[in-house]
Amino acid sequence: MSGEDNLLKLVEAEEADGQDYLLQEQVGFILRKAHQRHVSIFAARIGDLTPPQFAALAKLRDVGETSQNQLGTLIAMDAATVKGVIDRLKARGLVELSRHEVDKRRLLVNLTTEGRDAIERLIPLAREITQETLAPLTNKEITTFMRLLAKLA
Amino acid sequence: MSGEDNLLKLVEAEEADGQDYLLQEQVGFILRKAHQRHVSIFAARIGDLTPPQFAALAKLRDVGETSQNQLGTLIAMDAATVKGVIDRLKARGLVELSRHEVDKRRLLVNLTTEGRDAIERLIPLAREITQETLAPLTNKEITTFMRLLAKLA
DNA sequence: TTGATATCATTTGCATACGAATGAATTTCC
DNA sequence: GGAAATTCATTCGTATGCAAATGATATCAA
């Protein structure tokens, strides 16, 4: 190898910040793929409801009637997004809306009887979805992974 | 507590499969939040390009000219999604399109000079984005987390 | 060689997802 | 009490993300 070659490599090593950047090893890229896989598993088991719609119903089951914005906070959706989700659940008769008596800005959301039936019926399927999503890991790995994932979220 | 109360609890315990289902502990929900956080970090550091757009450019830098579909496979996007991403990159002059000479179905995608400059310039920022996303973890935790996440994706 | 299949790309429709702007109602604070 | 700031909801625009249908081209197989 010539002296010029060595110099070239040196210059490259100094300048080429992106020389060994591998997209497929970046956490964001893999996170996106893992999420994709989960959504796909979800769709295979619960075809007529999306994960965000399920999340809204499940959280309403936990907390009972709440404002649309508050529900959005609880399920990590901004106001614009949660509105669309609730609109579609309302169109299907799974939630009902009403105005807060005192604070007239607030739009209260609650499960209908049908919505409550639906979420109770779906929760066992949701458990299976969680299991299938985590199936590539051992029980010990699952514990570790969930602990670290929670730190990132 | 009356006998009726005990009977009621028993019936509830038998029927209520979803009694202790906690949305905020489900892997899908936390995965979605972790992904959201990453996208938010990305947007703060690279405001004028989305993660999918960045992924397309970074992968084109790796593999050079490819068909649109093939690029989609490499960055985990279906045909409909990758089309939109490439259209927007083309509108900004970061990629150029051409027809495959032999197989006239294929739409070849390649970086323009401007696109190559952009991705080289952005890769150092992307490294910082990865770092910031993983900042809540120690180095050892990062190694573990990436190994397990890869298994799920 | 040609008929069946498969592949590549496009389009449409629907569902998140979020920033920014807007309007209505409430709270804060002087 | 009233102006300023905040909160709640809506709307608009843009960008994924995917299923399904369609059209063009290529490949395979009888």
C-alpha cells in the first residue's frame, strides 16, 4: 500500500461521518418495524377495530366517562387525532357523546352498552395479541424488554 | 358482606376475563408511544425531512439506484406508501426517476447530487437522534434492548 | 406459442398522526 | 370586574400506512 493510499484513508476517516451508518441498525427504524408487526398481528386477530380505537374503548372502560381531550391524553393522542377516532366509534354506536353541564367546552365521551360489550369481548383477544407480539422472546427476555421499552416511552 | 355479595363476586371473577387488563402495560401501546417519542426527537433535529423520507435517502445511499418497489422492501414500506414518499422527494429534487431499459415495468430511483449532499449532511444528525432516543438507557441496557427489539421486528 | 401467473406500479379509500390556526368557554390575576 | 392567559374542541393541510382493485409488462409452463 502506498503512502498516498494511507493518506486517503486517513482523510476519509476524518471526513466521512456517515461512512458506516446503517439504517437497519438504528433504533428508530427497528422501532417502526416492530410497531408495524404488532399492528399486523392486531389486525389479524381483531379485524373490525384498529389499535387506537381499541385503546379508546379500553381506557373508557377503565376510567368511565371523560372529556375527549382527557381521553386523548390517557391514550397518547393529540386532540385532532382523538377526534377522528371518537367520531368513528360514535358512528358505530360504541361510544356516546354529551356536553359537560358546568364546563360547556368539554365533550364527554362514554361507552354505550354495545361499546362495553364489545370491549369486554375483545380483551381476551387483546391478551392473545400481546402474547403473539412477544412470542419471539422468552419470559425472562419479556420482563427485561418491557422494563427497558417503558423507559424509552 | 352478604351471601349475595359473595355470589356476585364469584360470578364476576368467572366471567370477567378482562378484569385486570391494563392498556398502559401492553407491549403494543408502549411500542406506539416509544415510536411517537422517537419521531418527535427526529422532527426536533431534522425538521425538513420525515423519518420515512430520510430512510429512503439513506437506503439509496447504501444500495445505489434501485426500483421503487425494491426500495420499499428495503425500508419496510408497501408499494402505495413508498410511492408517496418518493414523489415528495422527487418534487424536492432529492431523487430522480427513470424507466428500466429492459423491464419497462420498473421505475428506477436514484439520488441526485443534491440528494446525496443532503443525506451526507444529515447522517451526523441522525446519529444524534439515535443517541437521544436511547438516552434513558445505559450502554449495557442499550445493547440488551437492541438485541431484543430486533427479535420483535 | 399462448394462456395462466406473477411482478411492478398506480389509484382509491380509509385510518392514524401532528402542526398550526381558529373560536368558544373558563380561569387567573391584577 | 375585566383583561390576559389558558383550556377544550374543531378544522385544515400534509404525511404516513395499508388493503384492494386495476393495468401494464414479464415469466412460466403446457
